Amino acid sequence: MGKTLMIRGLVPLLLLGLAVLATVRPSLAEDSADLILEHGVFYPVQPAGRVEGSLAVRGSRIVYLGPDAGAARFRGPKTQVIDLAGRTVTPGLIDAHSHLAGLGGALEQVDLTAAPTYGEIIRRVREAAAKVPKGTWVRGRGWDQNLWPEKDFPTHDALSAAVPDHPVWLTRVDGHAALVNAKAMEILQLGPEIQDPSGGRFLRDAEGRPTGVMVDNAMDVVGGRMPGASVQDRERELRSAARHCLELGLTTVTDMGVGPLDVAAYTNLLKANELPIRSALFLGDDEQWLSTWFKSGPRVDPESRLLIRGVKLYADGALGSRGAALLEPYSDDPDNLGLLVATGAHLEDVSRRAAQAMSDVAWVGCMEAMMPSFAMRWRSCTRVTWVCSSRKRASGLPAIAFSMASIATRLPRSPMAWMPTWHPASAARRETSSRWAPVATMRPRLSGSSL
Ligand SMILES: [Zn+2]
């Protein structure tokens, strides 16, 4: 008999990676399973359904799924048996767009999500600051002024008064804006003389002094003056984030916009066998960084533990921080049309070179054919994630994926207008796209952007 374990605690999902459901095999001693999950509820994918009973695993394959009694033949002296006591098992979940280092950092940061008032934000930050020496950076993430009664962007004054001795950096819930206190403004040299960068802005009071809130590319201007993370810091963040993902049932993640530090940390974790999930990395849009990778091509891992397979591009900011580029001004901010953070020409250039880096003639031909359609359309997209996959689907066709968040909320009159012309659903919507102006004629109307 195998060892029987009883799982305790809240573990609703017991996730298995990709495995093949095979038919029941003969009851030979050498065919005993490595693992049996019994008394559970299972949701297989092929065929889809719900199965009550047991699941047996040998190596990386599922060899049995069915009633508990049927699993007995797979029990051997070395079989580990886990009593699920009615808990649910699903296949491992695959995330299509994540930022693992950010998640790891967030797990270490002050959680500001769902705070109903600015006062509550300040209370949480003050509590965290009290636990670390003066002068230590206190970072938080998740504030959303839309949840507060006044719904206005905060100013640093109340925060600075409550937390005067620790530099504070608080990232908005969407990652597209940040609030800092006076101590941080002093260290980061954030004063009235600071200029708004292309694709970003520092919010200011009536006298032109920064209020402590910065949006999109403005965060990069002063963020670059903060103490940077080491490879060890990044490894710690990725390790804790990966563990957190597993607890939630994610067995594969797609990490968007990674840089050299991330790739080094990921590689170290993989070598040390400390990467418990599969990761597909998409490189951040940095010319020097990308040109290195375009020379070497994608990193393909036969075991799919760590892949480098695409590039993440940004078209504009996010809706919640008023950085998303709109065709008409924000209803509550009549002078603001949002921020374009890249030109269509840049997006096209990087996409084309990424495709060429695949060393795949069919790929390049495909991209050439599609480019005019997208060049006309991505100016209207919230954000475009261009996926250049090095792997072809079973059909032999190149794999291309798009991630366009909140299109429907931003283009209520043409929710499908972003769609490429070759897509069957786009024809019916084509007439609605006649309102779009070329990027060039939109330029003068974009506040805070020199694009
Ligand atoms: Zn993202």
C-alpha cells in the first residue's frame, strides 16, 4: 500500500501541468503510479467534463481518471496517495500577460488595493514605515482614486505630513502613475523646474509645483534616480512571485517587457532548479537590448521551462491614469486626449525586425502583408502586444496573438474597429472607422506629448 496523505488547509486547486489522458493500462507491478489523487473532483479538458473519483500519474502522464475503485490497480509500494477529501483538481492555468518581477515586488510592498479613501492609503503607508528605519524607501502599489469619494488625483501634502522621514513611492493600481512624498521628491530632485517628458507628465498645482503625482513616462524620468534592484533582488522577487502563482493555480506565465536583469535572474533560477513554473518572456522595447536579441534570435527551450519568444510594444498609456490616447477628450478632463508613447513607424519598425529575427521567410511575408492593416489601426488601440512566436502551431501557420485591453470601453461606437481588415468580423464595422484621423493630424491635440 502506498503512503496516504491528507491535505489540510485551503488548497482548492491541485494543479497538474500538461499531461496526456491515457486509457487504463494493465495492472502490472511495474505499471504502478507515482501519484494517486483520490476522493477528488476533476475537470479534464479533453474530453471536457466533471469526474468524481481518482486520478493516477506516472512520470509526467496521467494514466487513470475515473472512479476511486478503478485506481486500486495502480497502487504500488512507492505510490504516493493524496486524499483530496472532495477538493477540486483542474489542469494548470496559463497566464497570457503578467509582470512577475512586479508581482514579486508587490508582495513585498504595501498593498494599497481597494483602499476606499486617501486617508486609508496614508494609514497603511505610515504603519509600514513605522516598521523600518528612517530613510528606508517605502513602496506601495494599488491606489485608485476612482474608489475615493472625491475621485481627484491626490497631492503629496497629507502623505508628506504623515510620513516625513521615509521616502515613499506609491504606484497606481494600473502601474501608469505614481505618487511620491516630499522626502522622495527631495531625493529624486522633483521640483518646479522639472520638464514633462515626451509621453508623460508631472501633475502640478496652480503655482506650477509638482503635486507628487506623475504619469507614464514621467515616472521613468525620476524612477531612474531610485536605487536599482540587484540580480539577487530580482531572483527573490521572481521566486516569491512564482510560488504565489503556483498557489493560485498558474503553472505557466507570459512575462511581458523583460530587461537584462530579469533574463539574468530567470536564467539563474532555472539553473538552480528554483523556477517551479514555465515562463515565456517578451523583451521590453529598448533599442540596445532588442538589437542584441534580434541578432541571436529567440531562446527555445526543449522543455519549455524558459522561453524568450517575443517583444512587448506600447502604443499609449492606460485608461485609469488618463494616459490612454482617446479620439475625443476625457469627459472629466476636457483638455486631455491621453498620451501616445510610440509612433506607428516605431511599432512597425520593431515588429518587422522582430519578424525577421525569426529567420523565417514565411513569417516575414506574413508580416509584410499584414502591416498596412495594422499601421492604419493601432493608433486607436489601448495597447498592442505583438507576439512573434518562434513556434508554429500544429496547422503550420504562424502564431500571432494580440492583447488589446478595454477597447470596448474606449470605443463604444466601434468596439471592433481595431480588428485587421482581413478578419471576417471587421467588414461590418469598417464604416465606423471613418472617424479616425491619421496620427499626424492627432498630434497637435495630444496634451503633454511631443509625438
Ligand atoms: Zn503589461
